[in-house]
Amino acid sequence: MRFLTVLAFWLAAVPTFAEEIGSVDTVWKLLGANHKIVVEVFNDPKIEGVSCFISRAKTGGISGSLGLAEDTSDASIACRQVGPIKFRAELKEGEEVFDRRASILFKRVQVVRFFNAERNTLIYLTYSDRLIEGSPKNSISAVVIRPWVE
């Protein structure tokens, strides 16, 4: 029983995984994979009825194919209400809801969530960070919470 409790806590704390929707090549590489823009979708792990679509750069070439390259900090996000919104757990301001490695060790692309109660709106911010210094490149999306009409 204790194991299940620990496992449930760990799973709740881990940011969600994304499903790849598709990609387009941006630079042809003779050796290794081409540079790409990848489009992924993920559901907010604590809010049923919200999905976010993120596009991000993925470095190709030999180093990219081996997982050794550092991706650029370019990313864009669009989040939408896709069903009735239900809060599954208590929200924390600036809580990470998505995380993807952008280099072998030090760089990540991530999405954090904020809630603006005055406007009844969820705000999702994507940006990249490094162990030492992040990038100012970022993108936001807002989802106004409304009744769902089918």
C-alpha cells in the first residue's frame, strides 16, 4: 500500500508527456537527421479539458541524431479548451506542466501554468532554460474557462 501511495505521488509530480503530431524539415543534412520543427500535444495533468499544442525546433545532423546537439530556444504554444474543464488537484502558481530535454545535459524546454482568478483564465508560458543561463525567447497562450456546450 505504501508503494502505491509513493507511486501515485511521484506520478502526480512528474510533468506530462507529449504526443508528436507531426514535423517539417527546415534544413536538409547530408549526414544524420534534418533540422526540424516538431509539433506535439499534451493534456494539462491537473486540469481535464485543456490541451496544449507546442511547436519547437529540433536539431538534426550527426550530433542531433545521436542526441548530443543542443536545440535552439525557439518554441510556440497554443492551448485550448477541448472539453468540460475539471480541476483534478490544487494548482500551484508557475507549476511546470511540460518538460522536454533540449540538450544532452543542461537545456530544457518547459511549460508552466498560471491562473488568473480575476479573469477566470489559465495562462501557459513556454520557455527554455539552461543550468547557468536561460533564454528570453518565450511564448504564451491563455484559456478562458467557460461552460462547455456540446
